[in-house]
Amino acid sequence: MNKLIKILGIMAVTLAMMIGTASQATTAIGINFAGGSGGEGGDPSHPLAPGDVTGVVPQGFWNNAVTAGGAAGALLDSTGAPTGASVTWASAGTWSDSVHFAFPTPAGALMDNYLDAGSGAPASVTLAGIPYVDYSVYVYIKAAERPDEQPGGFTPLSDYAISGALAGNGTISAQRNSDTEGDAFILATPASIGSYILFPKVSGPTFTLTANAAAANFRSPIDGIQIVQQVPEPSTFMLIAFGLVGLFGAIRWLRRP
């Protein structure tokens, strides 16, 4: 009897620690594609400083990438700690939304500059060594052109696909934001204009994001990408606790003389 009580006490303490850990803020890895435009407007790059907090899931310590293609390792997470994650990216070029040049904010800097994927010219981003078992992928998709500058005078669909992950593979088409909608983080869908898309419940240490505007589309930008760790909800641990307590109760009942 005493041994059972001790075991249950140890289980309670362990589960309390697990619940406390799950209740803490998750960590994330953010990459800001901050290259400028060399043509109209000639905007410079707009990197984020370590203390700039932004994103759908707010975080600091964004990793900045200012070229059209390249690679970087030891990416920082949202606590400023280096991770084993690395990134490679490629695109036809970079461009920017000149609206934010005069009024920079962290959200504006994140969604100002982008990898430029035009019709038939894809852009790709590959993450490797992701330290999370399960995570969500947020892709920021704001571009410079206004609807009246688009072919046909409308904001076209942009196409994004994730491949190589153990789960979460698929393609999302969405109406990307333009420089007339401001810096609000709004989920984009095929039917409504927004500034980001979400690939939920992704797993696996490596994946590739591809942005490739179809022939009828004008541009599929990648302003930034954010990998947010998923942890079990505290309610999950509570269910486990009740199950284990019930199991030990059943064992005790079966051992009665």
C-alpha cells in the first residue's frame, strides 16, 4: 500500500512538471527574407533586429536573409539560442513594397521585402535539421502590386506547396495581400485576401516550400517563414494522469486477498 502511494505521488509530481512545461510559451524559428528592390523605388533591405517582435505567433530573434539565394546554418530560435536547423533558398530575385520605406514597423519590415516568384519562375525554401517533432509553418505572402496594377485589375491567387515532410504535405492557393491592405496579419484563402497562409500539423526534420505562380497568376511572394513548435495541451497530460491512476487502482483491486 505504501509503495503504491509513493508511486502515485511520484507520478503526480512528474505530471505537474509536464503540465507546467506545456503551459509555457512554445519556441519558434523565423526567417525574414529582407532583400530590397533594385528597380522601381530602389528600396534597401529591411532586416529585423533581435528585439523586433512580430509574426502571427509573436517572436523576436528573426533570422534575416537579404539575397535572392543562399544558405545559412545554426538558425536562432525565438529565445535567441542557436539551433541545429539550416535553410537554403533560391528565387529569381527580391523585391519590396515601398509603402513601408517611410514608415517602418517590425510587421512592415517582415512583410516589406520578399523572394520574388513570378509566372513560371518559382522560389523555394528548404529547412533542414528542424528540432521540433511537430510544428506549424506560417508563410508570409505580402507583395507590392496593387490590384489595379495586376493583369485584369484583380489580386490573383498565389500557389504554395510543402513537400518532404512526414506530414503536412500539400498545396495551398490563396489571394495574397498587396500594399493597399496594411500590416495586419490576416489568413489568406482562395476567396479572401490575406497576408499569410498556414500549414498546420507538420512533422519531420526537413521540408521544402515552393512558391510558383501559375501562368495565369502574376506573383507568389515569400516575405518570411515561421516554424512554430507544437506541444501537447495540458488537458492531454490530465487525461494521461487519470488513465494511470485508474490503472493503478485496478491493479490494487486485483491484488486484494
